[in-house]
Amino acid sequence: MVKGGGRIGLVCVGLAGGMAMATPAQAQSARELLTQASFGDSDEASALRRVSGAYMAAANALKRAPDDHESLLMRATALGYRAKLTGNRGDAITARRQFESLVAQNPRDAEAQLALGAWHIGAVKKLGAIVGRAALGAQRGVGYASLDRAIALGGDRALFPGLSALLRLELDPRDPRGRALAEAAVRAGTVTPIDRILQRACVAVLASLHAGDMAKTRALASQSLPFGRFDDDN
């Protein structure tokens, strides 16, 4: 954890960008910054700096275009990621409310549904069902329903079943729905870097499932999620 307070387990993925991860010499969008922080940075401090940069990029874009959907989604995602890295309850709740607003505006927005579902499941995993609901308003059923809507809306992309599979298997490596979604992700299209990252993760998780190693399955699922490499319980 970067600073004091228990790290809140949120996984808010709204960064299924079609561009490859940019090099430092390139100007990076908020989406690219969040992708790099989620899966690339080797330490929490660097990841947090990149998340903060993504938040500022999205906030500045919203000053110019207050209704820009991409910037709204990236701002909410950055808040959720910041909450995960710092344990800030206020950021976590604000992120949830922003995701809920995006879903209310367009219930057929697959990325917003995915981000909202991941927020709920990540918080339940970290805090437990009772504490997660009391402290943050996290609910497993709401999370799973949002993830399923994202899968239905997302088309042939590994992102949607892949992330949903990892979230489910992190909670319960024996979850048959999680296994089926991992298998679907392996067969799905990979049109963006995130699709490829999550597809590779599902290949590894399925190998441990086939070997009957539930502990390894849970650990691999957790480590493959955004910032999972930093979690204290992995």
C-alpha cells in the first residue's frame, strides 16, 4: 500500500483501449495511462502517480467538454484505482456513484457495466460481503448482474468474459460460471492490448483448473487483475 489505511479491493476496468501501450516519449491518454498503471508499473508509487495523471487528464478534458463519455468513464476509473491503491473510502464511493450514473445514462454501455460490476466484486473480495456492503455499498449480486450485462453487450472480445472470469475465480476457484467464462475468453477476439492480457491470464488460470489446483487458480486470478500483483494476500 502506498500510504496509510487498508487498501480497498476495487477493480474498475473501463480501459479497453484499441491502442497499444504508449512509450514514455508519446503523449498518453487517460486510458493509456490507466492501462500502464494497471498492468505495467512495477511498484505502487509509480502506478499511483500514473493513475493521478490519468485523473487529471480526464478532469481537464471534462472542463472543455463536460459530457464527454470517455472522460467521464476514465475519471471514474481513475478514482476507483486510486481508492484501491490508497484505501480512500471517499474515492471508492465517489467512483461507484459515477459508474452508476454512467450506467443510468446508457444501460447498454458495456464498459460502464463492466466497471460497475468489477467495482462491486472487488470490494466484496477485499472486505467481505457484510463489511463491503456496510462500508461502501458493495453487493455481490449487483456486481455479478452488471458483469453479465457487460458480457451480453460487449460482443466478441476477450475483455468482458475474461475479466468476469478472473473476478469470479478469485472469489471462488470452483465457480463453474467463472470457468465457463474463462473458456469463452480464450476463444474470444483480441482487438486491443487489454483483450490479449486477459486472454493470456485465462489460459494460465484454466491450466491450473485442469490440474485441480484451486489455491493456484485463486492466486493466478487475483494476480492477473489490475494491481493484483501488489495485493498483500497474493
